[in-house]
Amino acid sequence: MTGIAEPRIDVPEQRALPAAADSPPPPPWPALLIVLVGPGVLALVVWDGPSALRAVSVLAYLAVVPGLACARLIRMSDGLSRFVIGVALSLALGVLVAQGMIQLHRWSPLLGLSTLTTIASLAAVTELARDVREHRRRRGVAAE
């Protein structure tokens, strides 16, 4: 009796991806920049800075920074995807903050900007704290 022979497909060996512990930690400067830029934008608004500079900086900050600070917590490898998600999240957070102020009868552009600055700063500080904790854990494991 003859059997049906199935063709054999050789699959080349795949290299193992480096473990998360082997990859270098991300640089902390984006989170530090987020923490420092927020008060700068608030200072421009509170102290009535030049109108052109104030308009450009506030709109750029509102369109990018709060969502990008939150998107950095996800740790995606693709920078473009992180940026697109950050912009979309910034716009969504801006709408949510505005709707919350309307519902609470506390509408104020300065309050909205300071709320979004607080959200971005908290996300950046959370990222910095997580990086410090991971660095200490790695250093402790490497010392053993």
C-alpha cells in the first residue's frame, strides 16, 4: 500500500528577540521636557505674553503634549503610531476637559489649560518614576 507523502517545509530558525531587560531604557528627556514646557505655556498665558507666540505655543501644546504624555506610558516601539495616538488623545482630552467645565458651570480657558497641563505633568512624572524604579531593579539584578 502506498501512502501519501506530505511535503516537508523547512522553517529557518528564528532569532529570539532581545528580552525587555536587555534593551536599554528609554531616554528620560522627553518626560522632563513635558514637565517643564507646561508651566512655560501657562506663564505665557498668565503674564500676557506676545499674542503670536502665545497663540502658537498654546495651540501646539494643546494639540500634542497631553495625549503624547499619556501615550508614552504605553511604550510602543513605533514612534509614528505613538505620535498619532498622542495627537488623537490630546484632542479627546481637550474635549473632555471642556465638556467637564461646561457641565460644572466653571468655564475658563485658563482652568482648561491648567487642567490639561496637570494631566500631562502627572503622566510624565509617572513615566519618570517608572523608569527610576526599573533602573533600580535592573541595577539590583545586575549586582547579584
